[in-house]
Amino acid sequence: MAEICLITGTPGSGKTLKMVSMMAGDEMFKPDENGIRRKVFTNIKGLKIPHTYIETDAKKLPKSTDEQLSAHDMYEWIKKPENIGSIVIVDEAQDVWPARSAGSKIPENVQWLNTHRHQGIDIFVLTQGPKLLDQNLRTLVRKHYHIASNKMGMRTLLEWKICADDPVKMASSAFSSIYTLDKKVYDLYESAEVHTVNKVKRSKWFYTLPVIILLIPIFVGLSYKMLSSYGKKQEEPAAQESAATEQQAVLPDKTEGESVNNGNLTADMFVPTLSEKPESKPIYNGVRQVRTFEYIAGCVEGGRTGCTCYSHQGTALKEITKEMCKDYARNGLPFNPYKEESQGRDVQQSEQHHSDRPQVATLGGKPWQNLMYDNWQERGKPFEGIGGGVVGSAN
């Protein structure tokens, strides 16, 4: 790795706590496969993780001694063979690498940072704001964490791959996530930040948002219930309207006929839509309706046509073939399921009063079974004068 990582945040934001949490859980702080742990040099007070303490207060210790290391001559002792590949963590780093005016001489402790990768040194720099640090150090940062408090009263962790000189203005370009304090590492170091209350005025949404989240399912449920009830009420008149429409499709529309007759007449109204069918004139559309249907009332074999079947109104049924007509004339008509039973009883009573009813006869002198429908004599009057014989005749 051998990089410089910057962690910034106001006092009490939890930047030191985050560093300790990383030391407790990150793989780079754990022993390798041989059980060897990287050396850690830091000034975090009361740290209970294995480390070597370094003094960052130049007034107390400007140069290292045999008993105590100073962060201000780090560029010398960090290059020793036993310190190669170690980790340096400096809290309140502005005391070691403070900002300096442009054009001033670069300190040796800053120049050394340009070659820290040669010794495999990872450096973690903690401070309140990037602009408190030396400009050369900021340009070498390869990872920047900034902990900020949002209006909801919670902490947000912003992350960049460079040093964000102004974290607030550069927040839109950062990878952001919710940051929670790792309470498990409270006992691993001593810091006033743990007990510092980060006083931020919380937005009203902090209190209203949970209530809204709880009310959304209730609102959705009530809305669905109301819409379902409204839909059922709409279906009932729709069904009634549909039934009324079907009835209108079956029954004749009298108003339509009346409007045609009472309106202005045109020549097209008197032109049949079917040739030779005067009843098909459009003017009759409002009053024309079907009252009954055709069915075979009798069949007569012989005459010029050879065989003809007639409806109950005495009209010839041209749809019946000659072969079928002769079969009906000789063997009788099929069962008529549309004939009313009351009509049969009336005919039986009529037969009791007319014992002299004529029979269908043949030239052989023996009467054949009467295959005609009841009242065929009355219904056969329209056929008087038609040539040919009756059912079963020799013609």
C-alpha cells in the first residue's frame, strides 16, 4: 500500500475513533501468516493496541532521544532497517506538518514524505481541516475521509481519492455513507472526543420522517380500501347499464322508428337493402321485428315440382332438397320440439268432434298412416289448385 491517508473532522466528530476502529479491524494491522505484526508509531493517547508512542509537541521534544521518539525528526529514525514497512499515525497532524507560506523553504520532515513509499511506510494523518496542513503533504494524499454532521443530526462519511481542500464544497464529488461510532473500541484508547457532544441543530425531518414512514402503510391501506369500495359501487350501475343495453339490442327500438317517421324523409329510406324484399326498406328498421320462424308443416310428393315441403304459413320451403322431401312424404316428418303441447290437446278434442275426418289414401285401397301435422286440412287451403298428389300418391 505505502500511501498517505487523511482523516478530517471537527472535534467530537469521531475521526480518532474511526482510526482506532481501523486499527482494531483492518487487515493491515493484523499479524501476517508468520505471526509478525507491522510496527505502529502513533501519538494517540491511552491506546491499548500494540504501538510505539511518538511525541508531536515540539516544545516538549523537538528531537528524538534514546528513551523517546519525536515526530519532528521522523525523517531520520523512520529510515532505520527495523522500521522499514511500519505504519505511522499522527493525530492533530498540524502540529507536525503545519501549513506554511508559499515560497518558504520546505522542511526536511516534509521533503521525506516524497520518498516514504521507498521504505514501504503507510501514513495516517488526522486533523480538523485539510488547510491546516502543509500544501506538499496534501498533494501526496491518496485517500481522504471526512466526517461531518448532517441536518438530520447524524454523521456522514465522505470519501475521496485525493485531498479535498474544501470538503463542504467538494461533497457532491465524494462517495458518501452514513457513519456510526464504533462503540466497541471506546475502551481501546483515551480521548476527550468520545465524551464531546456534537451539538448540531436537528432538522424537523429528523422527527417527522419516522412518523411519515409509519403512516405510509396505513395511508396506502386506507386508499386501497376506499378505491375497492368505489370500484364495487361503479360496477353495479355498469352491470345494470350493460343489461339494459343487451335488452335494447333484442327488443325493437321504438324511438328510432318514431324519429325516422317524424323526421325528414329521404329517397334512400324507400330502397330495399335486399332485392325483392320490400320489408328491408330502411324506413321499417324501427318497427320490423321477428315474430316466429319457419318450420316444416307438411310435404307433398308429385306435381310439377316432384315434391315440395311447406311451412306452417303455407309457404314453400325451397331449402328442403327433393330427396329429403320425398323421405318426409313417405316416412313422416321428424319430431317437432317447437310445437306447443296445448296445441296438440286442442287438436285431440277437435278429432273427437269430427269423426268423418278424411284419410290419406292410395290407389291400393288401403289407408296409409296420416303423416301430416294436425289441422293440415285448414293449413292446406293455400295449396288448393296446386298440381300433383298428396303424400303417398302415385303421381
